[in-house]
Amino acid sequence: MKLRFLPVVPAMVLLLTASCRKLPNDPPKKPKPPTGIAAAKADTVYEFTAATCDPDGDSVCMRVDWGNGDTSEWSNFTPSDSPVVFSHAWDSAGWFSIRTQARDVRGLNSEWSNPATVIVSGIHPLLWSRGSEDGDPCSPMVLTSGTDDLIYVGFCSDSVKVLSGDGTVRYAATSVDPSYNGEFITMPVYCPQTGHIIMGNDEGELYAFTQNLELAWHWPGNCNGEMFDDREWGMPAVYGNRIYVMHEDADYMYGMVCCILDLGDEALLVGAYTLPGDDECFQPPVIDADGNVLVQSDNGILYKFSPDLDSMLLELYLGRQCTCYPPVIGGDGTIYWGSLDDWGLHALEPDGSEKWVADIDHPSLPVVGESLLFLGTEDGDVVAVRAKSGYVKWRLTAGGPRSEFLSSPLLCSNGTLYINDDYFLYCLNQTDGLLLWTTELPDWPARSGRGKEDESPASPSIAPNGDIIVPTYAWMSRVTGYPGTTLANAPWPKYQRDLFNTGCAAGPQP
């Protein structure tokens, strides 16, 4: 009898194939968000890269949801964990969340990735502008009443006003002494605990208004019967119902730091400290996370006081050429200040010891993001500085030959920043400084006759719908922003830190 032998190799192939068909199959892992540019221009093609790995080592194909209703075709199959490049152009401006999905050769799909945000620039028109011949620029404060915005303005003007969202005047108030017709010489500050708008006046009174500008109290006039003495009040900072504010002393110098309690229908002075010698400070105090009060004086000295102003915790000479801006406080307590000369931007530890110095000429007041500081310069540059080291990450000459960025930027939740001079509002990407768009602001006929001392140091703010409220010389304007965008959740994202201009680095206030 003959024996028959099956060929060995074909038999093994059949066995292995049958075995493979019985192996379980897992879908590809959830991809990481696609990588590429974070800020784009409409009608321009950009490349994005996606990748994921398959637990079984299968080849995978991928696709991208572009966030505007379009989804790409599936790519060709590539080995697991290999990058796949996609190209796309958006035909309109907007804020798009893009994500990727993978599929293996046996037909199983992965989860969609977490989204990556791409900001596509377009036209951001000027919605309205309101001019005033008797008012200097004021960093606005924006509240909401029902469905309308309340925009509080009033700086070097004989009245404080509330503009509605469309720019019309909704409320107005004047000083309590009609014979004096005093000017409101500070920017508005909101006290969340009492709901009051706090402002100083050159007739010698500190005012508290309700949101519709009804007078709640003025101090010292209706609180202790003292007559108006023309000793001016500076711009306040607020922590709880404590109002910290500079006040003119008997020699009419801004040499007194005062703490006043807002008790609802009256005010109470609970602490005061007179700066040493002939020192004074025109700028608002700022408050750190422990409630301590910091003042940067015109003689170049940084003072830190306890919350009750009963002791001085720090007296540090910064230099005669320090800026007239208040200091800025980072999330770790770092104190930032700028110099008018070649000393640049300085970072101090909370105890006053030097942390680093960045070589930036004539910096404006910085703002603090999660890991970067952002500021303008008198030379028309916008600069991003690493908070830990002071190294410059990027620098962009955004303005024209007339530009001087004396104002602070505004950081927003979608990764953009805004900064203005007296001519344009500029929108940039925080990550790389890419200039997304500009909007021209209204001109003023008297502008050519002004000197540098008349330039606007006021900074923009943001409305609840994402529009930008922009102050310039004798104008307040509203520019279309990105819908749904809010102030960035960052340590110090705007002038005087928050939408209420409180100047307080602490978290939720008591």
C-alpha cells in the first residue's frame, strides 16, 4: 500500500490562516488631537497630521472632522502609529474644533479624538464708536443686566456713564457738589460683594454707585459730615468689601494708602498708611493671593502692606525709571514690573528677591497667561515672554510707524490676545504671535497736536458675547469678536486682572 503525504508548506499556511481568522480584533486606540496650525486665514490651505496605534498591529486609515460640517475621506491604510497628513482650507471665519478617527483593516473604528481648536480669521467690523471731547480714555468695565450689556466709563470727565450694548447712554451720574462740578478721575471698579461701582473724584470724595448709577454713598462727605476738601482719590482695588485706594495727603500728594469698608449704605475708614518721605503713587494698588496690598510708587519703590495696613511687609527700591503702572502678580506670587529705561521687564519673588530680567525696551504693563507673559512696547512690538525664565518666545511688530502700545493686552479663552493703540485693534494668536486681523479705530482731529503724555494707556475689555470693547483717545468702540469667547482663565489676563477691574490676584473673594 502506498502512503500519500500532503505538502508541508501549504498545510501550515492553511492552519495559520484559520488560526488568524479566529483571533479577536480590537479597534484602534483613540487618536490624539490632530496637530497643525492653531490660527489660520480663510481660503488658505493648511496641513494637519494625525496618527494612532492599533493594539493588534493592524494597518489603519484615518479621517478628519473639520468642525464646519465637512469630514474628509478615509486616507489610505498605513502601518500602525504612522503619521497621516491631511490638507484643508476653511472658506469662512470662525472658531473650529477639529478631531480625527481611525479604522483598522478589519473594519473597526476608534473613538473620535479630543478636539483641537483652529481660529480662522476673517472680517471683524467696528460695530459702533462713541466719542467724547471732554473725556480721556478709560479701561471699561462690563457687566450684564438681563440680555443687555452695561459698559461703565468715566475718566477725567464730569460725569460717569453707563453705555448699553449698542453704545447709547443708558445711565449717567455727576458729582454731589453742583457748585464744584468735580471730575471723576478714576476708572470704574466693581465691588461684587455689595454690587457697587466705586470711583474717585477730584472734589475730594470717593463714590459708590448702584449698577444703575444711583448714589449709595460718598466718603467722607455723607459718612462723617466733613466738608469737601479737594483732596483727590485714586483708582481703587477691591477685596471682599475692602476698598484699597490712594488718597492725597495734607500736602496734596498721593501719599496715603487707605482701606475703606463698603458697608452697603455707608463707608468706614479702617486703615491708612502714609508713604515715607515725599513719596507718592498715582496708580491703583494691587492685592496678592494672601490679601496683602502692593503699591509701586513714583520714586521707584515697591511697598507691600498687610491687609489691615497696620504694617509694612516690604520696601524695595526698584529704580527711579520704573513705570507708572501698577505691578502685576502671577499665579505663583511672582511680582512683575517694567522699566521706562533699558532695564526691561523684571520678575521678583514674593519676598522681593530678583527672579529674572528680560531685555525689553520700554515695556507696557504685562498680563500673565498660563506659562507666558504678554506685553506691548513703545516701539510698536508685541512680545511673549516665558514666565519661568524671562526668555522671549516670540516678538511681532504689529503696529505701524505711529504705534506705541502703552496699553495692556487682553487674553481670551480661545487662545487669542487683543491689544490696541490709538489707531487699530490687533488680534494675535497667543501661541506664536501670528497676526490674525486688525480693525481700524476712529480717528480724532486733535490727535496730531497731542504729545506722548496724552496717549492712551487704557486697555480693552470683553463683552459676554465675545465682542471687544476698545478705549482710545476720546472714543469708546465695540468690535466684533469671536462668539462664545470669554476672558481667559489665567493668573492675570487683563489690566487690573479681571472684568471688574478689582486688581486682586486672589481666587473667589470673601
